[in-house]
Amino acid sequence: MIHAPRGAVEFRAVRKNYGSFTAIPDLNLLIEPGQLVTLLGPSGCGKTTTLRILAGLETPSSGSIHIGGQDVTRLPANRRDVTMVFQSYALFPHMSVLDNIAFGLESVGKNTAETRKIAMQGLELVGLSGLGNRLPSELSGGQQQRVAVARALVLEPQVLLLDEPLSNLDARLRRRVRTEIRELQQRLGFTAVYVTHDQDEALAVSDRIVVMKDGVIAQDGTPRELYEAPASEFIADFIGEANVIDCEVLAVDTGQARVRISDQQLTLPARNAAPGPARLAVRPNAFGVSQDGKGLAGKVLSSAYLGDHIEYEVDSIAGRLFVVDSENKTAAPVGTNIRLQLRSGGIALIA
């Protein structure tokens, strides 16, 4: 029986220099056993370098890496007890699915009978029983991805690493396969470190998301924490998109702030805010759209009907805003004067 990898991972004051350039200045991060933690950020933020250091493909300039309580900083990649699922899947095209899964087992000295038995278990694990004799080219992209995951899991590493594992799939297949990966991780409870630049993907699969910027952790938390309580304008805009608008904090009492925006007032978690000027992160679907009443005054610059909602670009007294309207079925024409009412959800005070 295949046992799920469940080792803890810890980065202790890890630094990575490339000549005079510092890619990662000082990384401290603990990943608990059985968690799926996603490293998320724009290109050049340090997430791939962090994963490669963990895999043993890069050596840190200083600091240490610990897997399952063992210091592995100076161990080569093949002695770290981790396996990686690559962006390209790296399946052997001339070998059957079963032989692809068995390849790693054979390389570590398992005998033929044992290798075949474990490889069959790996196929069953990812829902591909009966497809072992096919070539990778005879499978869909999603099935190939599952073969790559099975090949990694049968080695029973302490940690499974996934490097942009869905980037080669189309949008619809990406949604399905990310659900399959999450369901498999939750069922088996394995420890995984997942790298992506796709915010929706990170929100869908993660126990925790570590957002990186310039090699530094910008925020670390659950998907809900990052979406509903972004720590900065960068996080608010990077996780799920947000409009950042000026407001005034009128009063703070017992952790709640009374906030004024134009002719509206809201009560929000204070998040260390003090009375005076402040800023809000407002999700696009946190606006109600009407052509009269209270709210931010604005004019429609563009509109797009997308079936179950309408997207607007609005020139308002608070600046240019992106608005998603799921209530009205007919788009207001370009040039229409509208009012935007702020709802209670999808709004947060930010630093």
C-alpha cells in the first residue's frame, strides 16, 4: 500500500544570491505535515527559486532547509526524499503509462514484481486503472498530469513538489484537474508545495497561500484570509483583483471602524486603523449598480455582457473602477450616469 508523504518543511533564514543580485533576502517559512501550501506571485518574485532550493536543484547562499526534522541543506536532490511534478510532466513518450510510473521505482532498486504491484496501486490511486498499457500520447492532458502525480507518489517521498503543474492545460481542463489534485491531496493527506502564478488556481487548491514579492513573503494565510483581509494594496490587487479607493475613518471602537465613502457609511474590521484618511480594497462584485439613489457617482466607460454578469469600467469620483454586476441583466450603455452602492462584503481596510 502506498503511504502518503507527510513530512514538515522549514526554511530557516534562507538567502539566495546570484552574484551581486539577491533573489531571496531572508526566508523563514514553516509548512506543517499534510498541508498543501502554494507559493504565489508574479514573475521574478522568488517562488520558483524557493522551490528549486527545496528540491536541491539550487544551493542557498546561507540559512538552512529542514525536511521531516532533518537538515538537508547540503544533501543532493536524490537524497532529500522529495519528488517533483514538472510543468512539462516529463513522461517518456515511448513507454507505457505503467512503465512511466514504474521507472522511478526501478531506479531505486525495487524488484520487478514489487515495482509492478506498486505501479498498479499508483494508477488506481489517481483513477486511471485499466489505462496502464496506453502510451502517454493516447491520454488527455489531464490524464497525463495524473500519471505524473502517480509517478511521484509511488516513491513515497516526505514532500511532493508541484511546479506550475497545470500551465500546459486549457482553461476548462485546468479547472477540472486542479479539483482532482485537491481532492487527491485531501484524501491522502500528503504534504505538498505548489508553485503557480495563477491566483484562481491558488485559491482553489491551497490550505495556505504564501504570496511573494521581490523574494520576500508579502502575506501568508488561508485563501479566505488573503481574499477577505489583504494586508496591502499589492495583495488586494494580486489576489482576486480589487479597486483601491480613498475613504475616511470616522471612529474606531472595539475593533470596528466606522468608514465614510462619499455619502455612504460602513462598519468594517478596523485592522489597526486610526481615525483619519485611509484606503479601502473593494472587490468588483461589492458594488450595487443603479441609475439613481445614493452611492459613488460615476459614468460608464465600457460594458461587457458575460452571460451571468455584466462587467463595467466606470469613471467615478473615486477614480476608475472595475465593477461586476450580477443582478441586472441589461447593461447600461456607455456614457450612462450611474450610482455605485457599497455592500458589506468584499470590502477591507488596507495599510
